[in-house]
Amino acid sequence: MARLDRAQARPEAAEPAAKPVRRLPVQKDWPTWALIAAQIGILVGALSLWETGARTGWIDAFFWSQPSAIAQTMTIFFTTGDAWTDISFTFRSTIFGFLLGTTAGSLLGLSFWWSRNYAAIVQPYVICLESIPKLALAPLIILVFGIGLVSKVAVATALTLVVSTLTAYAGVKALDPDGERLFYSLGASRLQVFRKLVVPFCLPWIISVLRVNIGLALTGAIVGEFIASQHGLGRAILYAGQTYDIALVWVAVLVLSTLAIVMYAAVSWVESLLRKGVRQ
């Protein structure tokens, strides 16, 4: 019996040990306050190194300026300068160009649904306009519309129009033909199909381009101000660069970046509201 027990125990001993189960690495997310603290720490550290390098001569303060000089220039810019006039001018140029370009482009893209022949005729011109660098047309636009607000709105509109047109047309081409046939079989007219089917179906496509267009509109407004303008943050940057006032360049860039972030956040919020409305 002892031999039999030993014989039965040998196969069990010969079995290989079970491999440990490998677990996927779990990344622990930091709390929000830790992320914000890290971001502030990086910013403070970079500014401190910049200030120290400028004071000790490691960095040429003439070409790069320094945070203390930038802070002083920003105070002067907002207290005695034309800060609010320039911000208002750039903001209005961007918003008007964004609204006009997005609305006109979306309507043009949706209009291609009405006739395939019309779409085939107009589409090459739209693509040709897309291939042309619109910024190269900015000097011509300035000559035609002058150096006021209208020319900056025209440049911003030119940058956003084609993007909205092609995006809306992509939504039109993605429309399910069976849905159209169903509407027609129920006795709907072409206008009713357009209002009840085409427009609601293409709305997500149109909404998706809003955040892109706000950046393009701001770019167009700034380029127009670079070429010729009486006001605007682009004019302030150009003037500061021509007079070698590097601190003012940094101030205008910081204000412009803040304005861009605010407008982008506002458009993102509007986009989220519109998406909720479309889902409902």
C-alpha cells in the first residue's frame, strides 16, 4: 500500500506549477488639485528660470525680454494703452467672420442636396477656392474693403466659408437614400424632406466644425490686422515688433492667447448644448 501511495503521489509532484495570472497595469488618476498644482508649478518654474537667466545674462533680455518687464508692460498696456480697443476690435472681427462664414458655408453645402447637377457644377469652384491660400488674398481684400473692420471680417469669412461648405456637403452625401424614399412614399414634398430629414441629419456635421472655424476666423482677423489696420491685437504685435518692444510683443501674444481660449471654450459650450438638442 505504501508503494501504491508513492506511485500515485509521483504524477502530482510532476505537474508544473500554475503560472501566476498577469494583471493589467492600473494607472491611478491624480486628483484635480494635484494636476492644477503640477501645471502651476511648471509655469512658475519656467518663469523663474526665465527671469533668472535674463538677470544673470544667460538669456539675452533684448531679444527675449523677461517676466518682470512683461508684467510692467502689461500694466501699462491695460491702464494707459489701447488694450480694450484692440481686444474689442479683434473679437468683433473674429465673431462676425465666424458667424458669416459658418452660416453661409453651411447653407451653401446644404443647397447641394437640391440638385446633383448644380452640385457638380459648383463643387469644382469650391475645391479650387479651398486649394487657394486664402491668406495670400488678404492684401487684395484689404485694398477692396479698406483697413477698417469690414476687411478683417472678410478675411475671417474667407477662411471659414469653404470648410463649412465642404463639411455640410459631406453630410449631404452621407444621407441614406432609403430615408428619402420613405419620406416621399409618405407623401412628403421636397421642402419637407429638406426640413425634416436633410437638415437634422446634417446638423451634427455642421456642429462638428464650429471649434475649427473659430480658430480659423481668429487667424484671418489677425492676418488682416498684420497687413493694414488701425486697431487690433495683430496691429499691436506688428507695431511692437517693428519698434523692438519685445515685452509688448509678449503682452499682445498673451492677451491674444487668452482671447482665443475664451472663445474656444465658449464655442465648445455652445457645441455641447447643440449636440444635446440634436440628440433629443
